[in-house]
Amino acid sequence: MEQKVSPEFIQTSLAASLTLGFQSGSFHRNAKLKGLNLLLHYEEGCLGKCHFCGLSRSRREGRKGKTFIRVDWPLYPLEEIIERTKGKDQIHRVCISMVTHPKALEDTLYVIQRLRRETDLPISVLISPTLIQRDDSLVAMKKAGADRVGIAIDAATPQLFDQLRGKGVGGPHRWNHYWDVTQMAVSVFGRFYVGIHLIVGLGETEKEMVDAIQQGQERGAYTHLFSFFPEMGSPMEKHSSPPLDQYRRIQLARWIINESLGSAGRMKFAENGRLIDFGMDVESLIQTGEPFMTSGCPGRNGKVACNRPYGNERPSAPIRNFPFMPEAEDIEEIKKQLE
Ligand code: SF4
């Protein structure tokens, strides 16, 4: 029987599957997906063993298969995804997530080329640095039609990275290499055409997270934040999500750093690393609600297109990354959470 693998088949996020009409349903509070997230798929899965990831080889598979950033990722023919994407005005960007697999580089190039030729959407690639040794792979992605890349550094410190993604779990990823590839990507795609993903709540202090965001900023990479969510069956299924007040402070700090309103050096931290002073008045920033929206690659209008609705929490829980502008009641809630 023919195997349903990439590049002929590709997974979409549940939100993308709903938006493209493969499944019916709508999102809590009518959140609208703007960025189409695609994920390469192989029988062997991802060769990474990251402790917190739903795609990890070390994860026990659940009844419904594997989830990733909390949601299901159904598999469809690439052909059909492209057809259904054409003329979907709601979609402002497409992102192809590589996985750590020997065929991923070649297949990513194929998928970029198809999307470039057949749609008018800007294309991001969430790259797997472990597969990238020289900048020619990145140059090839750019030539094929991608204009931005993301790098999921995820863990904020070298120790946590090593412990959860590297030698500590017998995994292939290395902290220094991830940052070297970030640097390489900035030189190929340009300053701030690169984003790093960081997950809050893997065991880092707030100071360590803020320092990692600052490190990205200095190298020309924006930070896209995620809040840790325990994936069932993963080795970290019992680890809790970070407290909301911690997540809100980090969102504010990220906004200040990425918008160049301040820096980690001007912020103050308690002995346990907790952020106690942002180095500026944050009242008016909180009032805009913008720091608490999902951060991700922009669409043609310069606004965040990758809004990943409910990728960090169950719809019944308080929203961590707002996929839309928070309303007045949301801002009141956020203020309370920050207290
Ligand atoms: S922010 Fe979104 S579009 Fe950009 S690389 Fe990350 S997942 Fe992809």
C-alpha cells in the first residue's frame, strides 16, 4: 500500500483543517486563523527526542495519534491543500514546519516551490537546524520562495536545552548549533526576517527567559513565545503550565525588547529571577492589549499572520496568546493576572 508521506502528503493544524473546510466547526470566540501551518510527515516521525514535544520519538502515542503544540494535525494531500488555499482571503501567510528527518530538507524545498508557484502567499519555514550545516540550504529555501524562517530554540538556557533536547535525552540537537544557525539565517534572510520560538515554563527563571529574548534581539531575531502545555504521553505530561502571572510578565518583557522600547539590561529581577521592574511604565502598554497577542511572522499588511488560535491552552482556560485583539474585559482580566 502506498504510504501517505511528505511531500505528497502534509499535515495541517486543526485550525487550518477547519479553515480549509476539511472539517467543520469554528473556534471559541470566533477566532480566525490567518497563518496556515503545515507540518512534514514521515512514517518514522521526527528523529528528535525532545522531552516536551508531542512529536518526540520518546512519546507514547495516544488514541488519536500525535498532537503538537496541543492540537491534532490531520494529514491531507498537498495538492488538495493548495487547491483549497487559493482564493482564501482570510489566510495571510503559510508556514512549513520541517521535522528532523533525512528527507525533510529536500521535501521542504519542493513544498516551498509548489506554494510559491500556485499561491500568492508569503512563505515561512520553521527550520530544523540539526539538518542544516551550511548556509546553502538556507539560500536554496530563499531562492525557492521563502521570505522568513523560524527556529524553535524552545528552551531558554544551554543547560535546559541540553537536558530536554540534547544529550540529556539522547537527542541530536545542540544549543550552540541552534544559535549558529540563527546567525546564519539572519545573514541569508536579513535582520528580523528570522524569529526564534521560546517556550515559557520549561524550568527557566524569568530572568533567564528575558535574557534569551534579548540575545535573539541582539542577533536580529524576534521572539515568538509559547506557554508550555503538557502533551499527554510525553515525558513531561505531569509538568504544569507556567503560572499566568509569569507568562504575562514575559509577554510584556518580550514586547518591550522586540519593539525596542527597552532592554533586559534595564529590567530588574528578584533574587529568584522573578521580573520585578520593566525599566519603564507599563500601564499604557497593558492597556493596548497588544503585548498579549500571539507573536509570529507577519502577513502582507505587516500584522501578525501566524496567530495559532488555542495552541497553548484549552479553549475553556484563560487565553495565553490572544489570536485577536483583547477586548476591554480581557484587559481587565490580564491586569488581575499580573497583580
Ligand atoms: S511564527 Fe509562525 S509562521 Fe513564523 S516560523 Fe513560527 S510557526 Fe512559522
